[in-house]
Amino acid sequence: MAVQDRHHPQRPGRLAEAVRPEQVRPDARPGLDLPRSAPHAVGLRPGRRAAAERPAQQAPAPAAPAAPAASAAPAAVAAPADNSASSLQALAASIVPADQLASFDQIITHESGWDVTATNPSSGAYGLPQALPGNKMASAGSDWQTNPATQIKWALSYMNATYGSPNQAWAFWQTHNAY
């Protein structure tokens, strides 16, 4: 049975498989509802058995000491010298994969003109990606209102989660003049 996709009602013709409420993981995010029977819903890849189903195995050898925590942290992205479009585009180039950068640039150019504090007067959408509400970007950092790197990271994450990639988000934008 197919039903209109409730997460993207603006996309006519896009259908989603109907999933009964009892099949959905309670921790699932909107748009990512997965049936409980799916292997990834329980953290297993297809063909893997749960620990209780596996034959008993010998305990693994002790692991080597862990590396210092500082080396595990992602490298910080240097803030641009100014908030000019060219500086922000260079910053984006250090965050967004090269094969996705042109599409990412097109979306941000159309949405905000590379203005970190761009605000839509009618909707209140904010920042480079025109997040609505703007405070959604706080999930990428508490400095979301002024830090272009935080906004770029959030926008990339949003495009990947919602459309699969900036290239797919740009394809959607071209058809709908919004993403």
C-alpha cells in the first residue's frame, strides 16, 4: 500500500511505503521511519546474527592503549578573514566534498547570496542555508547565528539527510525553486 509522503507534501507524486506505527522504531527521526524487521533497525547488517544467536567465541586479546582523545577530534575549520562571498565559498570548499561543491554553491547563492545573517522577512528563515527556523542550526554548534562554518556544516548535513547529497538537493531546487 502506498500513501502520500507526509514528510514532503510539496512533492506531488512522491510516494512512501505505508508503515504501521508498531513497526517504527521509537527513536526514529521523521523521514527515516524503518520497519522493526529491517536488519539496520536492530543494528545488524544482512547476514549477521545477534550475539545471543552466535556460537560462543573465545574472548578477544586485550586491545592496545587508546590514542589520546585530541587526535580523535575532527580538525577545526579556520574561520575566514571576512564574510565576503569569496571567503565563505573558500570555507565551504574545505568542508563540502569537491564533487558536491558546485551544487552546494548554487543553493547557497540562490538562498542567501552567501550572507551569514540573511533573514527572510516573511518566513524568518535564517543564514546561509535559510534554515527555518534558524535555531535548527544549533544542532551543529551554539554559534550558529554568526559562524559560517557552523552554518555550512549544518547545511551539508541537512542536504545529505533530506536529499541524499547537495547534488540531489540542487536537482530538487531547480524543479521547485526551493529545497
